[in-house]
Amino acid sequence: MIDELSALKSIEERFHRASKGVELGIGDDAAAVKFHSGNLVLSTTDTQVEDVHFVKSQITPQQLARKAVAVSVSDVGAMGGVPRFILASVGFSRSEDKEFLDKLITGFINSEQEFGVDLIGGNLSSSEKLFIDITVLGEVESELMVKRSGANPGDSVYVSGTLGDSALGLKMLLNDQIRNKNEILIQKHLHPLPRLALGRELALKKIATSMIDISDGLLLDLERVTVNKGSGAKIELSKIPTSKEYDECIDQFTDNSYELAISGGEDYELLFTSPEERSEDIRKISRDLNIKITEIGKVTRDSNIDLINIDGKITTNKQRGFVHFNN
Amino acid sequence: MIDELSALKSIEERFHRASKGVELGIGDDAAAVKFHSGNLVLSTTDTQVEDVHFVKSQITPQQLARKAVAVSVSDVGAMGGVPRFILASVGFSRSEDKEFLDKLITGFINSEQEFGVDLIGGNLSSSEKLFIDITVLGEVESELMVKRSGANPGDSVYVSGTLGDSALGLKMLLNDQIRNKNEILIQKHLHPLPRLALGRELALKKIATSMIDISDGLLLDLERVTVNKGSGAKIELSKIPTSKEYDECIDQFTDNSYELAISGGEDYELLFTSPEERSEDIRKISRDLNIKITEIGKVTRDSNIDLINIDGKITTNKQRGFVHFNN
């Protein structure tokens, strides 16, 4: 069990330092920060709940803290913005101790460096199950912000990286029957890499007409970037990028080798749309940042998501008009 | 049990509307908002966890949502700032249903109006116990911000309203033995009134040298406003303002009639310090806003909190060097 007083002391000691833009950090009624004049302030919040989003025995406190931050800053990156500050609300259960807290703090400090953010505040409570709620504050120039809603019929649909690895890694993590667990896939689940530099670059060069980070699987998130305009998309399954590890291991779990790549979730890759004439710019960014970017289809005028199989057969997913509370 | 898809639909429908400063509200990866140029952005987060901060049978969903917002905006008020936007992270247990969600949303909408804020985002998860985590974003002019750390020896110590009512109300709420429950005290607990207008006025007129909202009891929060400078305070117990209802009911619970007034918590009254020469300005604000403001003692040069009893006896509370994670 964690004693609040000593927990707060640890936090105060380990986080208190001068940082750019932080007028007032941890320790007052509220934190006070500065953003660049004229910029929009981006905010988003995401929660990791024990036994809902993670199993405590399968992830270290450092990994957990880092992942909670990673998936939240990912949302700011998907707007073309820059994450700046985080607030962490943590509910500790009776089974967490001082050592756990110290490791959690280490995870937060590591992610401050990795993602260029400062932890400026938060809250500690008791809770039956451990939870971590991260709010990220970021910023973006008004004219550069990339919404979910800007896709136009005819735009190409792109994704970064490879899809399905995280979902497959999770299956391996949770299934004791699997003998040859693939560590690369498991790492993709425990240690996701938000595409901050890519999101920013696509915004700075005004390449993306719409963008989202894939957190609930390609198909669902594809709906989200097209649903606002009544448009849809035609996706070629054969173009969906998967990793060597995914290709090697997927057969153990499902007969449909695309299943986890199109609906697995937690990829945190960027899904974006862009006019065809920007394809050369996208190839350049891909080379410069050394990030694989793949065109997987086109935005269409009707409101269906059509999946074209290798044999040319089309499966249509009706739009479900999905809305996201936020972020 | 709440179905996420329909929950999100309800939220989208009930919150989506144009609002000042909100460039992009619920429904994208992150919300995008504007603050007044040059202002500091204030942020703070606070969590209400079932069976830790509230018992579900004792509070309506509307009251719960409102209270979660009220205690969070209170922190922004205590900086002299203006709350503008909120993000709500809610963890629903299996026992919440659509009706509960609708009432919770009603509570959020009511508090948007009451506190002048817009709900711009949030997150829904499952959870074993219900929790609500509210992040508030507000703003304050850099030169007007009131920190906890500005108290000077010789300053007078003031509190708004009356203290101990909420803690006494909570005792009544939880104790089935009490026959004559006092509804006014219970309301003080379920429906706290953050002193936003007062905090703002004290900042605008540069009256307060330090300020905090009393959430953990007068004594603890008194430490927080003096601890940074090695100063302390001398408080006259007889001056501590209590309500008629408190005075009538407190004897049922304790022999020390000041106990809950000095350490009960959840008052959300403002505790602030100010040079003696501003006392007339404070009386004027008290009249103008119709809020009782009471001088209860002085800031001293040594680092003790001295409580002067009615018979002149002094009890000394050693500073515990308490730090607050934030907010």
C-alpha cells in the first residue's frame, strides 16, 4: 500500500525542475504553462485500467507508465501537433508499494525525455484496481492542424509502419499455449511507438487532408476519417502492410491472415489521406524519417468501406456512423 | 452495463455545438481550443472514485458529475484564474446503465452552465468501480496569478464562508444512527460551491499574496500556503467561521467543536493571505459578492502553525512539509 504523503514527496523531488514553458509545475492548485502565441492548444485524455487494458503481471510499471503516455501523445501527433505537457491521474490499489511507485515515476521520466513532454501535475487516489489516466496538452498552428474530417474523394489512403503486430503480440502474451512467443510482436504491444515526427512532418508540409492514429483497428479508424463527409474508401487487402513476424506467426491464431491487421487495434500507426499529386512528397518523407508508408487504397464518393480481396472479390463494410468521445 | 457505441452517440449528440474558443470539440483525436493571447494556461485534474470519494447510493449521477467538475474548477479559481474547458475520463462499472449515463451527462451539461466551462473531450473505459477524472483547463494573466507561495510574515490570513459543514454533512450522510439529519450540511457536502468569482476578484485587485482552496482541511492547507517560505501562522480558533447548523449539530459527533472546522476537508472555501492595508478592499469585495470573509490570524516568521484557544493556550502544529502532487 502506498502512503500518500511519501508518494507526493517522491514525486515532488523527482519532477521539480525548471522546464521550458512551465511557469508553475507540480505543487500548486493548478499548473501554469505557456504555449506559443496564436497556436491552438490540443488536449486529449486516455486511461489504462488494470484487467481492462493491461494485466499487471504482463507489463512492468516502467512500461505501463510509458505506454500510458505514448498512446496519449499519439493523439496529439495525429493532429499534426506537438505534445508539450502531461497530467497523470493514478489510482493505486492496495497491492502497489513504494517500489512500484518509484518504477512508475521512472517510466514517466523516461517518457518525458522520449516524447519531449513535461509532467506538470496530476492526482493520486486509492482505487480497487490500478488505473492511469493521462491528459496531454499540446499545440499546433491553426492553419496546420489535421482533422479527421478533411478527406476528399479521390485522395489516396496511406498507413505508416505495419499493422496487426500489437494485437498479435497481445494474443501471444495472454495465451499460455503458445510455445514460440515472438518477442518482437510482444514488444510492439508493450512498447508502442507513436508517430510524432511523421504526424508533424505531414502537417508542416500540408500533405495530409485527414489523419488519425490507428487505435481501434484499421477498419474502425478508416470509418472515422471518412464518416463526416459521407465518403468511403476502397482498400486493397493485398496492400495492407504486415511485418515478417506477423506473416510468420498469424496462422497459429486465425485462418484469415488479415484479421488482426485490419481490426486488431493498438497499432498507433498513422492512417491519413492525401491527394495523389503529393505521392512523391510522401515518398521523400518516408525516406527521410526512415518510416515505411504504404498506399492501401482510395477515398470514394459513396459511404462504404470496400475491401478488395486478392481474387478481386469485394467485401463491403457499411458505415456504422461511429463517433469517438474524444481522442 | 453501458454499450460504448451508444454512449458515444449520446455524448456526441448532447455536447456538439459551437462554443467560444472551441475550434474542435468532442470527436477528433484531440480537442483544439484557443486561449487569450499572452495568458498562462492553467491545468489541474481531480478524481472521484466509488467507495473512496463517494458512495453511489448517497449521491445522484447529476450531483456526482457536478461535484467532480466543481472540485476541479475550484483549483483554477484558487489561482485567480478562469476555468474554460473540461475533459472527463469516466470508468463505468457493470452496474451503470444508459439511464445513469444520461443523468451523468445532464450533470456535466448543468455544470458547464454553472461554471462557464465547455466539455471538449474525455474518455470512456470499463472499470470495476465507477470513477470520474476531470481535467480542467483555464487561464490567467501572468501578472495576476496567485500562487500558494507568496505569503509574507505579517500578512493577515483569511477564509471565505464557513468551515466544517461539508465534513459534518458527510458524517451525517454515512451514519445511520443520526436521527435529525441536517439537510443544509448534507447539501454542503454533495453540492460544494467553488469560489470562482471571489478568487478572480482577489486576483484582479491584486489583494491575495497567496491562495488555496481548502480541500484537505484548514490546517493542512494552511501549511501549504506557508511552507515554501519557512513562515508559519498564528490562528485564533475563536475566529474560525462556522455555520449555525454546524454549531447546532457538531456536539453529536465530537467533544472538540473545532475539529471538523480545522481538519474536516472538502470545504472548497478559499484560504488566502493579504497585507493588513488591504483589509478595507476585502470588506468591500465581501459586501459586493455577498460572501462572508473572515480574518482568522496572521502569517508569522517561524515555521509553526500555532492555534490559540479561547483561554489563550497555544497548540503548536509542526510543519509537516506537506507537498501536493498538484491541484
